[in-house]
Amino acid sequence: MLLRNVFTKAIWDGRRSLLGWTLAVAVVGAMYASFWPSVDTPQMQDALASYPEGMLEAFNYNDLTSAAGYLGSSVYGLLVPLLVAVFAIGVGTRMVAGDEEAGTLDLLLAHPVSRVKLALERFGAFALALTGVAAVLWLAMLAISGPAKLDDISVTGFTAIHAQLVLFGLWFGALAFAIGAATGRKALTLGTSAGVAVLAYLANSVIPMVDGLEWTKNLSPFHWYLGGEPLENGFQWDGVGLLAATAAVLVAAGAWRFTHRDVSV
């Protein structure tokens, strides 16, 4: 099939994977959210109170006494962003580095499409796909909010956390895209992006527990996404701005480098 529209072809080629990831994120998020009534019991609260404080902080389980605190810790603080980061890094890696290592990128570029158009439209398709994943999760959470006794969380709160989740995923997708576009090496892109994701999580949870290193939290995309507790307080515009601006810089840098180097064949 000739490459006539990079954007729609990227969406079409990734439709099965997108469906799987969408279902996985929505099911995991809704399932763990439905556990809230079981957590909100005196017995469970007493059990959690006996856990070491450092362990709870390391897993972002800082506040499990409210529905917003529980979701912000277990669902949106650990499980869902982990899945989203893996999805984003995988897609971002394939945008350039995957095809280049497979030896098919030069064939794609033989069609009347510029490198910048190829890269940006593929990233745009990823952005649309990620928005769809977050939208399905948003609908699932609203659907179970009543049965799971999440009524204290407003629609605005759910909307804010999911919008910032999209930006969080875009950031890691942009990182993988930039590294892959700059190097054309799939393994290097995956390894570096995954390493950054681990460091970002630790910088938001474990490292700030060390005296004098509290400032590392401010460097983490996890903190930009989740800091300020958007489930309770709505959109956190400083985090939104940091995620959007740095992701845009990464995409621009990757696209620029992609147009200024030789593509391996």
C-alpha cells in the first residue's frame, strides 16, 4: 500500500495494538478503583497504618483515607501511568528507530513525503491514540464512580487528571521519539527511555525521602503530572505547562536531528 497519508496510515496500522492497550488501561484502572469500598474500612485502614511510612511513600501511598487519595496513589500514581509510559515509549520508539532498524524507513522516505512530515504526522497519530485511551478510561471511571463510592470526586477532577495523563504520556512518547529520531537505534531508545522513566518515578517518590534531595521531585514528569492533586484541585497549570513545553521541545529537537543525519539502510 502506497504511503499517501502518514497520519491515517499510522492510525490504521496500530489499530489492533491500540485496542489492546485501551482495554488494558481501562480494565486495570476501573478494577482497582472498584476496590475503594474494601479499602475504606476500619480494618484495612488499621492494617495500612501498621506499614512502614517509607514504604508507603515509595509507592505513592501517601493518603489512602479518601477516595481521591486512594485513586491518586494506587490508580493514577502507579498502575495507570506505568501502563501509559510503557505504551508511549513503545510507540515513540517505533516512529523512527523501529522502521530504521528494520530496514523499511528508506522505503517509506522514497515516497513523496518529507522526513519532518513523516515524523510529525506519526507523532500526531500517537497523540490522538493516547487521547482515545485516556478518554475510554475517563468514561470507565465515571461509569463506576457511583457503584465504587467515588462520588466525592467531581467530573472536573476526573477530567483534569486524564488530561494531565495524556500530557504525561506525550512526554514519554516525545522522549522516545527524540532519541530514536536522533540515533536510529531501537535498543538504545528503549533502554534510555525506560531508564529515564524509572529515574523519574524514583525522583518523585524515593529520592525526596533523603534529606536535602526533596528538590528532585520538581524535576520529575510524574510530579508535573500528579503534583497538586488534580483529582481534588482540578487542573494544575504549572504541571500542564511543563509537560507540554518540554514535550514540544523534545519533538522539535528529534525532528530537527532526523532531517540532519544519514538514515541507515
